Amino acid sequence: MKTKISKWLIGLAEKLNPQERLSSIERVNNYEAKKLGIRLYRTKKEIKDYRKKMKLNEGWSNRKADEMLIKEIKAEVRQSIINSISQRGLIEYSVEKVGGELHVTGEIKVYIKKV
């Protein structure tokens, strides 16, 4: 069922945007797509300290301080993921010169073995 859905989605993507090169997507047996990520946390003490600091420095309410703390943590998570991808060399680049244009493609290939 998953295979049928993925084939249908790829076909739909080709119809919607035929310029994209979807032919480079490899199908690997016994592997499936998974969400990978990282979780960062802040302790109650760190949250209280941040709220207190922002109340004194910026005059923010606790709600506003919490929103900004969440925004900062999201940025930290995003940067951590990007750094991890770069350090492990998971992005493969290819460069083509077509006529007077320069086409640069970047692909990330991640396979997770099915259990």
C-alpha cells in the first residue's frame, strides 16, 4: 500500500511540476522513509531564569518570554540538524552546464532499514 501511494505521489508531482528531476529518486528494497530529529529541553529553572531576565531587560510578560524562548530553541534545533547534515557529508552535489545556464543540484540520501 505504501509503495502504491508513493508511486502515485511521485506521478502527481511530475504532473504538477514537470521541470523537477524526480527520476533521481531511488527505491531501495527493505528500506523506508522515517522522520529523524533531535530534541532539546530546558529545565524549569532555566525557563524561570529566562523569564526573569527578559522581564527585567525587555519588560516582557511571561507569555512573550515563553514565545521567544521557544523561537530560540527552534532555531537551535534547526541549526543542529543543518550542522549534522553538513558534518556527515550527506548532501551530494552535481553541477551541469546546459547552454549558457549553470544547473547545480543538491540531494540528500537517507535510508533507514525496515525492521
